[in-house]
Amino acid sequence: MTKKNDLDIATQLVHSGERGDAPKGKPTSVPIYAAATYTYESMEEIDKVFAGEARDYIYTRYGNPTVAAFEEVMQTIEAGATACAYGSGMAALHAALFACELAPGATVLASQDLYGATTNLLLNIFGAFGIKTVFADFSNLDDVRGKVDQVKPRVLIAETISNPLLKVCDIDACAEIAQKINARLIIDNTFASPYLCQPLRHGADIVVHSATKFLSGHADAMGGVAISRDAADSTALVGVMKLAGGVLSPWEAHEILRGAKTLGVRMDRHCENARALAQHLQNDPRVGPIHFPELVEVDRQDVVQRMLRDEQFGALVSIELRNNTRETAFRFMNALKLCVRSTSLGDVFTSVLHPATASHRDLSPARRRELGISDGLIRISVGIENVKDIIADIEQALAVSEPEAIATGSAK
Ligand SMILES: Cc1ncc(COP(=O)(O)O)c(C=O)c1O
């Protein structure tokens, strides 16, 4: 065998620092396995791994130890039988839908209150393959039952807490409706996070997260994950990962794993702050309707209590200003000094988003109006700062955007 120092320096450099033995001491955190490929002592071993006779790693698009550690966490905390991670929440949603064996001619019954890109995924990508999407108001179970009877969907899909109007889905009831016709229920649990709700425990079949939001929590990583109650879904979920290739990078998996460790304490604080902000704004004459799960009508309170952790209502508060226009919303958002004008949610800092021009921009203005997403709607993802500072910033921005309302003091 050629000794390394017999080789030319160019060759030595290429092969330097490789294939070191694992250290004896066990690392206390999950290492980043920044390797795209793996090698073995012999071709026979590689052949066995390719054939699936030995479970190990060969190529990071097929699996990676850092990513596998994240998948294991998610499978455990969502109480699933299998989990597969992806490069984004959208890739995870695509994989979950694919795993439901949607053949041309099949129908998906989707909540009308979905993230805009999820609606477009259904209409533009699955629609192009002959899969039809019909929408229902998932906060009205009679509408869901009626549409199910009418279109016999293969899949029902909704969000635990919807984007951006924060409607809480009755997952128990939807699962019962789906089971009656042997359909599958996919729940996007991004806004609630597994800390507030575990949809598989309420009868959902597959739960999906954009890990870009609360799971990572620091606006520095993008990822997604799908967790199924049925181990047999692993073939399809992993198959899409391998062939469509939307894999989660080990670097991002590491960031998300680190974020997940503090999810519980962050969510406690997010929810406490969001509740304080919603209660504060309730009495402000400059603010119109407030969308927040704690403030739903009496007949929906049972659903909120059943679905979410005790006394926690999520980290998001969506508001309309008294002057419910895009101009006033922009003026308010431009005046914020602490809260960040952001294009996402779920981070440690408070961020604001204008759904009509961001998350729901691709819907037609008429459709947005039908759904109740007004041009003045502002979605606030309440961070973990001291809530007094958050409220003070919002107060000063309201004073800039709605100056006359103070003078008139008009009630809501
Ligand atoms: C509810 C919900 N699901 C899925 C996604 C998509 O996630 P990602 O941006 O990680 O693809 C988002 C993004 O905002 C979202 O809000």
C-alpha cells in the first residue's frame, strides 16, 4: 500500500484529514455529519447497504446521521411510527400528499384556511397531475361532512392553527369524518408546534411541520418534516426524499435540533406574551377585530381547549386596525422599531407580516376577501422579549398609524 508521505503534496492535500476513527469519548451533542458520501472497507459492504441488507449510510440524499437524529426527535415527540425530514416545510407537505397515493382523478378536500403556498401546491403541482382540490371551511364541520359526501376525497388537509386567521381545527372530528370513508387526514402543525398539540394523538394520519418556524426558532435554518402514524408510509416518504431530492442538509438539521431543545420554554414565553398582547389590544379603540384562539366565540372554545395545551393559545395574534386598509397597515408596520418586518414567524423576536402582500399574495383579491384576509390584516408572531417592550413598540406604531382614533376615542 502506498504510504501517504510517498505521494505528491497535491495528492496528500486531497486525502488529508479523512477517515479518522471516531473519538472514544461520546460527544454530548449531535455532531454535524458534513459528509455527502460514505465509504466502506470493501465493495461487498457497500453492495449490502445499497441492497438494504445492512442499514447504514451511503449518500446523504438517502440519509444522514445528523438528519436522522432530528427525525428521531420528531417521531418521538409527535408520537408517530416513522418520520422523514426535508429541506423545507413545502417539501414535507409535498411528500406527505405523495405518500397518500393520490392517483389522477383523486380529490383532496383542503381547508380554505391554508398557507397560500400549500393551496398553490395543491392547485398547481398536484392539479397538473389530474388531482382535484375542493375547499371547505374546516371550522364548520357540516361543510366538511357535506363536501366529503359529495366528493369522496382520498385526503383531507388542514392546519392545527390556520395561517393567518388562527382558526383552531377540530382534529378529533376531522379524523372521525376521514376514517368513515377511509380517507387520510394530513395536519400541518407548524403554528401550534408539537408543544401545544400532537395531531396524531387526535387521530390524524400524517403530521407536517415547517421546521423553519418554531422548531428552529431563530430565523437561521430552513427545513420540514413529515411524521406518520403508519410505519408503512416510510417507503413513500423516504422515496420522495431520494428521488425528488428535497433533503434536509445536516447543517440545518443541527440548527433545528438545537432549537428543538428549547421549544418548550420558548413556547411558554411566546404564548404568555401573545396572550398579554391580545388582551392589551382588545381595549384599544384603534384596533378592530383581533384573531386569537383565546378570543373565539363561546361555541368554539371547547375545540380550542381540546386541541391546545392548557391555557396556551399559540404565539400568533392577527389584527386589523380600525382603519382596515393596506395603507394604514403599512404605516403601522413601517413605524415599528423593535418588532421586525419579517417574511416568516416563530422566531425568538417579535415579527410582523402583511398576509395580503406576503403569505397570501398569490390568491386573488376576491378570494382573499371571501376568506376574510383583508388588505389591512397584520399577523404578529409574538417573540420572547419582555412583553412590556413589545407592547410599547406596538403602542408607538399605533400612535403613528391611527392618530385621529386617539382624539375621537371611538369604541370598537
Ligand atoms: C403553516 C405553514 N406551513 C408550511 C409552510 C412552508 O414552510 P417552508 O417555508 O419551510 O417551506 C409555511 C411557511 O410559512 C407555513 O406558514
